[in-house]
Amino acid sequence: MTAVQRPTAEELVPPAWSRRPANLAKAVTEELVRRVVRGDYPPGSALPAEHALCATFSVSRTVIREAVKVLQEKGLVQIRQGSGTAVLPSTSWNLLDELVLAATIDDDATLGILDDLVVTRRLLESDMADVAARVADEDALARMRELVDQMDALVDDPESYHEHDRAFHDTVMRASGNRIARAVVRSLEGQVINTARYMGRSERSMCEASNRGHRRIFERIAARDPEGAAEAMFAHITEAWLVRRGATGDPDRLAR
């Protein structure tokens, strides 16, 4: 069997920029991230030499060096003096990086990376709901109740509903006092919140089902039931994602 030949740098046409980008290094970096994630430059291979990349993108060596340095900071490549730049496996990539995560999501037909994101969010938010049930003050409880009531009236206005949805989850996270976990969740979700693959459809019935989950979370937190609050958050995040994702992907990935 003949081995599949990967395209060379010269064969990979430059991105179709309608106009030359003001920040060439940034534009080249973004394109190189997409190509590494897509597998145009496979793990273990050498990134094309500077002169080849200069020709591919019609830019100077300075621009290429700056872009490759940023790729190394993101964990995609390793610069080795005298032996070229090696492409690293996906286990080395910084998936908390906005460009890397976006490119990985775009290249993942199974939605497995979004499943992993949801599992991570679910673990952190379930724990924060547990803590919130122990320590939330009356102001936080009042804010949760207010948001849940407001969402009942916003089921026909998906944009406003989702704004209140995020505010509810953020109120629970704030009430827990775990600033690191909250920052991780906000960073991850902030990078995918406007993508159709993560948000899925927005229909009245889905908003109604979602807010029933919010109300269960609030009720368990208000009842000072840590275990119940964690279970309600776990179920809510899981069920909401399964509905948004539909038939795509492997639901067993969420059975953790």
C-alpha cells in the first residue's frame, strides 16, 4: 500500500486574506495553529524550514520567527537549535489557549473536545454548588432566586435567557468562594459560548427544561443540602449538553 503523502509547505496555499493583515505575525500564527491541529504538519515531523514558510506566507523571516516562538509557547512545537522545529503531539498542547482550543473544536467532528470541556465544567461547578450550599449568604440566595424567576419569563427570548443563565451559574460560583475554579470555568466557556457547536439550538422547550434544572439547584442550595446541590448541578449540566449536542458524538464520554 502506498503511504499517504502529506502536503509540503509549498503545496499548502496561503490563507485567502482579502487584504494583507495589519499584524502579520498574529495572522501567520493563527494559520499555523490551524495547520498543526488539523494534522497538516503531523506530530513528530519537522515544521517546514523558515525559508519555505516565508515563501508560503509571503512574509519575512522575522515574522515567521515570531510566529513559531508563539507556537512553542502554546505547546504545539519545540524549537531545537541546529535541528529544526519539531511538531509536538496533542498531549503537549495548551488547550486553555484560545487559538488552540478554537482550532481543536473546529477540527473535531465527534465533539469529543466539547464533551471533555463539559465534563471539566461539570466537575468544577458541582463541587462549587456543594460549597455554595454550605456558605452562601442571604444576598447570594436572593440573587439566585431572582435570576431563576426572571428566566421563567424569558423562555421566548433566548439571548436574554442565556445571559441570565450565565449570571445564575456565576452567582453560584461566586458564592462558593473558589476563585480558581470559577476562573477556569469562565475561561473555558468564554471561548466557546458564541460557537454554534457548543450552544446548539435555542427553543422555548429547551429553555423551560434548563430553568427547571436551575430551580432544582437553587432549591438545594437554599435548603443547605450540599450533596443535593452537587447532584442537581451535575444532572443539569449533563442533560443540557446532551440536548444541545443532539445525536452527534458519543454520549458514553459523559458517563464519568
